[in-house]
Amino acid sequence: MHRLVRSVRSQKGCLPVLSLLAALGSAPALAQDVTPPGYKLPPLTAVTPATPAKQLFGRQTTSADLGLNSIGFYAKGCLSNGVQLAATGQNWQVMRPSRNRAWGNPVLVRFIKKLAGQAPSVAGWPGILIGDMAQPRGGPMITGHASHQIGLDADIWLTPMPSHVLSVQERETTSAVMMVRSDRLDVSRAWTPGQMAIIRAAARDPQVERVFANAAIKKALCRDADGDRSWLSKVRPIYGHDYHFHVRLLCPANSPTCKPQTPPPSGEGCGKELDYWFSDAVLHPKPPTKPPPPPHQITMAELPPACRQVLAVQ
């Protein structure tokens, strides 16, 4: 089993700087980034219609006790009646607990427990390490994700859970293992059949709508999968995701206002569609001729009306 390792960059002081920028909203938060010790979001001095919704949802610390659950779309919605995944279970441990992002629709929490219970038999791992799920009331996050807003998304580290219970400090500072080769063309030496087995187990679950992973990981899955390969259609290549994979569940029956995503294309996705990700334009993009515009900040007016009620619950 792979040993959990700390990033060399973190030891040199680079990752904490990145994390501080991320916490301040200046850079995306990566799965292995470290939260500065004692960091807390400053209180908002004023709230206007133009205030980004992430600034409001990112400051919620408890769930909203309402009848609805997953509200809206994966990248534009919120969560009521969210359930918090326990920090430690028999076959899982939650990483980066200071983020308070281990919340989800009850179906997501049950799915994670089920997948964690499969890890010893399918992958030979003691269990799995859980990254970001959703905030207590879902909604846009201040750092790190465009989705994860309705409690149906979860990041699962591709580093096996160790056989001992990690301390809080270890959960906050330990880095995941890089699974992509430095040239971005294939998986690294850290990749083993165990990583493929845990992704396959997730993708085969009928509740799973999509699994997102780096294109090099998808390439390895296409190359090595045998027998029934139908699950490969759910695994979609995406930028980043070098250290973890992202599971997205279908809209559940308990959430009538959840907006489903268009089903993935038919076929394994192992041909020309995958080749695109290894083109020179993708691997070595030319720098922009002018600075890109700042990313759009979703406001409350752009979220489903029910999200205002979710935010208002005391």
C-alpha cells in the first residue's frame, strides 16, 4: 500500500502560500492544499445584491432544517437537510476537516460509506480518504470548486487510507500522492491496480452519474480495464484531478427540485474524444494575448429562489 507523503513543495513553504491565496479568493484550492493554521473568514461588513453567493454560503457552519434536499444544478444550487459525514469510520477518514466540507445529501453519505466498505475487497485498501463534499448548506464555495453545490459531489483521494487513524494535524497537512506523470501523458509509478479498482467500483454504482478524473487516468483505465467495460463511459476526463477523482450522483428521488445533468455520451470514451486531451494545444497552451476577464461571481439572484430560504434558516 502506498504511504501517505507530504508534498516537497509544502516542506519548502510553497503550498501554504498557495493555500493562503486560495483562502483569500485569489487562487483555486487544490485537494492537497493546506489551510493556514487558525485561519478564519473575516465577517462581512455589508451584504448587497451584488455580494457573491459564495461569501454567504461559505460562512454557514450548520445545515438548514428544511424539507427539500438538493436544490438546483450541481454548479448552481444549494443544500437543505444536509448530513455531515463522520470524520472517521471503519473504512474512511475525512481530510482537511477545517474546511467543513464533509456535508451532503443523505444519499451521498450512504454512497461514500458503501464505497468505503468495498475498498478492502476490491482494492486491497484499508479504506478511502475523503476530500471535499459540500458545505453545510451547499452553495458556491469561496475556493476550489464550481460544482459541489447541491450535496451530490465528492472528491475521493487516490491515496489509500492508512491502517491507523490520522490525527487532525495529519489530516490538515498530509498531501495526496500524485498519480499523473510529469509529462502529463500517462499515469505515474504511484498508479496501481488498486486505484483502478476503486474508480471502477464507484463508476459501476447505479447511483453514480459521472466520475471525473485526469485524462492520463482515463487513459490508464481504457488500457487496463477488462471484462465488462461499460462503466468507462461514466469516467470523463477533466483538467486537474491528478491526486483524486470526483464522483457525482444522479438526482435522487428525495430532491424534486434537483436539475439533472445531460447523460454522458455513449461509448467508452477511449478514442478520439480522449486523444484531444493529449494534443499539444491542451498540454502546452499558448499564453493569452491579453489578461482573461475575472471569473463570474454567482449572486443569490442567480440561484434557485429556495436557496434564499436555505440561507435564512437560523
